Amino acid sequence: PTPVRLADYRPSPWRIDRVALQFRLAPRGTTVTARLEISSAPGGEDLRLDGEGLRLLSLRLDGRALDLRPDDRGLTIPAADLPQGAFTLESVVEIDPADNTALEGLYMSKGMYCTQCEAEGFRKITFYPDRPDVMAPFDVTIESDLPVLLSNGNPAGQGRWTDPWPKPAYLFALVAGDLIAHSARFTTASGRGVDLNIWVRQCDEDHCAYAMDSLIRSMRWDEQVYGREYDLDVFNIVAVDDFNMGAMENKGLNIFNSRYVLASPETATDDDYARIEAIIAHEYFHNWTGNRITCRDWFQLCLKEGLTVYRDQQFSGDMRSHAVKRIEDVLMLRARQFREDAGPLAHPVRPESYVEINNFYTATVYEKGAEVIGMLRRLVGDDGYAKALDLYFARHDGEAATIEDWLAVFEEATGRDLAQFKRWYSEAGTPRVRVTEQYEAGHLTLHLEQINPPTPGQPRKSPKVIPIAVGLLSPEGREVLPTTVLELTGAQQAFSFDGLEARPVVSILRGFSAPVILERAVGAAERAFLLEHDTDPFNRWEAGRALAKDLLARMVTDGTDPGPDWMTAMEAVTFDDGLEPAFRALVLRLPSEDDMAQTLHAAGHVPDPAAIHTARRRMQAVLANGLAARLPDLLAALDDPGPYTPDAAAAGRRALRMAALSLLSRVDGGAAARATFTTADNMTVEVGALACLLEIGAGDEELTRFATRWGEDRLVMDKWFTLQILHAAPETVAERTEALTGHADFDMRNPNRFRAIFGALAANHAGFHHADGASYRLLADWLIRLDALNPQTAARMSTAFDSWSRMDVDRQDMIRGELTRIRATPGLSRDLGEMTERMLG
Ligand code: B3K
Ligand code: ZN
């Protein structure tokens, strides 16, 4: 297939002035009538409409029948058949939602009709110029016996909807089902009343309160922080069990994977609650950053996604703890985006070509896209950021914009030249920043050097502008220089600080001020000092993290156990009641095996997954033994009586409690975890205790009890599948996973269930990379099977193989062998085809 290129972008010669859609729903044989009011361009070109898998029943232009046959990607109406000026084109097509296992376009989930159009699903519903720069107001009529019929915009009578805001087709949505609403009312800052509804199946009605509360807080926050109000009379959210991703921001009708809506203390963990809050906010925030201002073309995806992630991260920080949120975001960035950037799938935040756009909804576009905005803000300051955003909304409302438009509002609002900054959008790869320091008589010099490593298709790069936040501490731990942003713009640069009384301790890259890898030789004593004294909470955590990584790396490479200094520092943090419990829990969480493999690889080693696994377990045992005597008291102090509340403070206490329980399990044979499991009255503690048991090779009986209790709850059972694979011993993982695919409740058509199993397989680092290659084979087998039904999810899950290049030769051969086998599969999708091509390089 030929790739689509940014350089080939051309504005649409056609304008759609209005769209009227009529659906007559039937599982097999839904008819869609589309009346498009079109204005032609003066150029006299053919009219090209996208359309895939549609049975064309009739086509009329200004009432006159046209006898044209579509090809397999759309329909061309020759210029000769088109009148001058405006005309109406009416098509009638038939589609089969019940057969749609790809979950793109119009499909069915548990008797309910729903849609997913982004990026290019609308063309599976009707013939249309399916590109984001074609925006039109839509009227929709739905005919069906089902009681609840929803589409975008405002209601206009039973089954009728009208959306006054021009939108691209990817934001179209339709839902029909036997649903019930959890409702509330919101009044906007300017006094507009809005009906809020969360639509779910009857049995889920009492699991919507937290999502609704999150929605209301998001709406208020966007008014207060960005001055953005909601713009329709209703805002609908629908929960769907079968969904390829998290959620979708369709105008006025967000459709969600039910796992990011439904929650009760008994069924959802603290992490689930936090994700629901973040994703509800994310989709709601898209109403302005994505919908009112959309993307000119799919290369500009980060324009809406990077900004909306940045906004939802800000929101979660405001709702919870900024320090904890930042640490969690960086953990995730390193785990997913740094890994992507270091391998064969590396691509710029704004890619320049693609075969299948769905393959570019990545950590780079989303999370690095958000980091780039954070850097921009650091460089122009909070006021500059606010001015630029106001200008962005004022100037581009109702438009399909580009990254150039975005950067231009910053340049105009702040007077800053962003030509060099723009490289963050066009160059892939994680920059490395090498730091050395020199101190002499009250004078400190920091030498910074940036290295921008090559990535696929980009062998050479030029220096970027990198904001590096630093602070200086006196040897007693007093802050002698508060956080200051250095701008590294050259390949090498020196920064000086005068008038110091003594050699300071440098705290560098505070708040993780840029998505880079810091290379700096720091001794254990200095790291321990920063863990104890740094006034920047992120760097305080980072010091502990870096120390643990250094020690773990030594355990892997030469088998040396961590010394007593580390234990002393860990003990001090663990039992320091002056620190947030959530922060202490994060410090206790050792670097993951994948993170260690990444780090060792970056340091020039070939990581051995088995050795990393053994060393990490050993490190946990050392920590557990060192803290054991004081853990029971800590656990007792953290055992909250009273009913569960999902707020950040309570969640932080539970996180610390589960971290302590996990350590204690390594010395008490699981006695405390067993008791905790039995008396748990919420899912966080129930699943946390079960994980502790599985980690020490126990918990079979508890797994059975869990399944008996929760067998009917699809979302809770996803956890049951995941846990036993994630925490299984490496040599048993493949077998266990395969056995679970034979379980009566395994259904490969449900993306959540498929991910619960195979996502866990890929996340069990030592098990996935076991030397026998059984996990590689198993995953490849199932990706091939899934691809025939659901290419999008198969392609996404194939990224488990993207770390092949850091492995030893034997594993490299095995993984490349599996990728080659997948690539050779007859009838392979464009999605998985592109992924295997890119990974094989
Ligand atoms: N915009 C959607 C993602 C669509 C993915 C298409 N493969 C959800 C989001 O980012 O909010
Ligand atoms: Zn988004």
C-alpha cells in the first residue's frame, strides 16, 4: 500500500454545507441515506468520496439517478456529471453492523448499536469526503424499535438530532439501545443549562456516580482555567463493553469503553477511579481542543491529542497531588514513550507519512505531544501560555488547524521565535543530556551537552531547545538557588553560578522539565542526600529511583547486594509521616524489569531478562527483610476504618498499605495478605492482597474465591485474567496464558478481554522474554487470529515486539521470526502489515 504523506496535503476542492443522515437500523441490513449539500470548487474536478464495505443501493444528484459503481475505497463522480455551483447528492447504502467485528464504523455490542469513526470509520457508514478539514453541520434521523436513540448535538424529537456546530465526519456518532440514564444538570458560567446523561445498561445504573462527578468537575475546571464553556443543551456519555480504545470525544455524545465509566468501591480500584476521572476529563476537554478547533489532516493529530493530554494532566494534578501526578506521568512516559522512541517504531510527534493512521495513536503523539506543550509553557511562562491559548481559541475556533498555526499564536502572543523549538515536532528520538560540573571558590559551572541519537529515517539531527530546571542545595540541605530554567540551545553550553558559600548539591531537571535522558555520574551518597533533602518533590523521588536503578544494575551485572545506605534512606522515607503516603508508595515501587532492560541497554549492555528478574526479586527481599520489623505497625496505622472514599488522600494511604503488604508477604509467607484478602471491603485492597499472594507463588485458593464472587462482572473478571498472568513465574507464563485462552469466559472479540490476557503476557517481562520463545509464539499465533477480526487491536498489541533490537541474538532471531511469520500471513490487514514492516525495518 502507498503511504500518505504530509508533503502531499492539498485543501479539499469541495465544501459540504450541510449533511442529513437517515438510519433505518437492522443488525443485518441497516440502510443509511445521506443527503449532502455540496459546493463545488471552480477547478472543475471529479468529486471523490470515501467509502468502504458499503452496498450502494441508489445515488441521485439533484434528484437525477446516477449509475456509478464504487471501487473498493470509494466512489468518483466525474466532473462531467456535476453542475456548476451548489448541488445535492443523495446516496442510499446498506451495511451490516452485526458482522462488524473490527469495531470501526457502525457496529453492535451486546444488542446495542454504536459507532467509532475516528480516524477513518465514517467511510464504513456512508460515502463521504472522510477527512478532518471538511466540516459541516449534521442532522440525523434514527429509525429503530429500540427505546434510546442518540446522536450528536441537540435533540429534535424522537430519534432526531441536530448538531449546529460544523464538524468533521470523524466526530459523528450514533447509539441505539435499551439503555438507562444516570442524569444531572449543569449550569455554565454564562447561565446555559445543560442536561448531562451517562447511558448504561440497566444493571450498571448504580456504577455511574463517580464518572458524573468527574464530568461536572471537568466542565467547571475548563471554565475556570481555560475560560471554555460547553456549547450544547445536552452532553451524553455512553458506556460500551466492546471498544477498541479508551473513549471517543464525538461532539455532544462521547462513547466510552465501559471500564472507564463504571465504578463502585467493590468493583473498581483506586487506579480505575483515577483513570475514569482523567479520561472523562480528556474527552470533555476535546470539545474545545479537537472539536471546536480540529486538525487539518491526520498528521496534525498531536495538535488535539498532545494538548488535550496536557490539559487532562493539569486537571488531575489540580484535583489530586501535582507531585504524585507528575511522577506517575513520567513513569508512564518512560515506560511507553521512551521505549517507543528507542526502537524501530520511533516517529516524530508530528509524523510525516503513514500507511494506516490508526497506527499513530501512540505514546509519542499523545504523551510526548503533551511534554512538548509543557516545555513550551516553561519557556514562555504561565502568562505567555495563557495569552497564546486565548489567541488560539479566538483565532481558530471553527477551523481545522495545524502545528504551524499553534506555534504562530505563541510567537505572536509572546514575541518568541520558535523555529528551533519546532524540531521537537519533526524529530524523533529521546535526546540525551550529558552533565558535568566544576566548582571552584564560590563559582559553579554546569557543562551541558545534548546528543540526539539517530532514529529510523532520521540519521542526523540538530540541537533542540531544552528547558532544564535546576536548583542548588547547600551541604546542609538548604535551598541556595530556587528552581531556575536554563535554556540549552546549543550542542554544548556552560552555565555559571556565583557567590556560593560552599560546593552545592545540584538538583537538575526538576519536575522533569524536558523529556530527555540525563547522563550524569552521581554517587550513591549524593543521591541519598537528594532523596532526603531535595525541595523539588519530583527530583526527590527521582533521586531514590536513580539510586535503586544504579544498585539494581550492579546486582544484575556483578551480583553485588545493595549496601546499608540504601536501606537507611528507604527506611527513612517509608516511615516518614511528614511525607504524603502516595509519595512514599511510589518510592517503595522498585524500577520495573522492562525499565531496567531499557536502562541497561542504553548503558551499552545486552539485558538478560532472567537475570533482571532474579535481581529485582532479590532486591525486594533485601528491602522486605530490612523493613520487616516495622511493617506491621505501619500496616495497622494505615488500615482505614469506615467506608471507602476514592479521593487522592485515601487512595494514597491504600497505595502505601499495599506496598507495605507486598513487602511483608515476602517474609510472613502471605499470612497478612491472606487475612487482608478475606476481610477486604473494596476492590483496591482485594486485588492488592491477591497480587501480593500471587507474587510469592501462593493465592490459588483466593483466585478461585475471587472468580466465584465476581464471575458475572466482566470488568472485574478482566482483572482476574490479568493478575494471574502478570504475577506468574516466568517459566509458567506461556502455559498459563494458553490455558486461560481455553477458559469459557475468554472471548477474543472483546478487546478488553483480549488485552487482559495478552497485555499481561507482554507485561510479564521475564515471562514474555523467556528463553524458550513460547510466549513469542503464543502472542504471534493470537495476533494472526485477531487480525482477521479486529485489525486495529491486533496492530496495537503487536508493539509488544518492538523491543526486539535490545535483546540478545537468540531472542532477536526468535522475535524477528515471529514478525516475519505474521507478515507472511495471507490477507493480513493494512494495520498489522504496516506494524510488522516497521518493526522488521
Ligand atoms: N480521539 C480518540 C482516539 C481515537 C483512536 C482511533 N484509533 C480518543 C482520545 O484520544 O480522546
Ligand atoms: Zn484524545
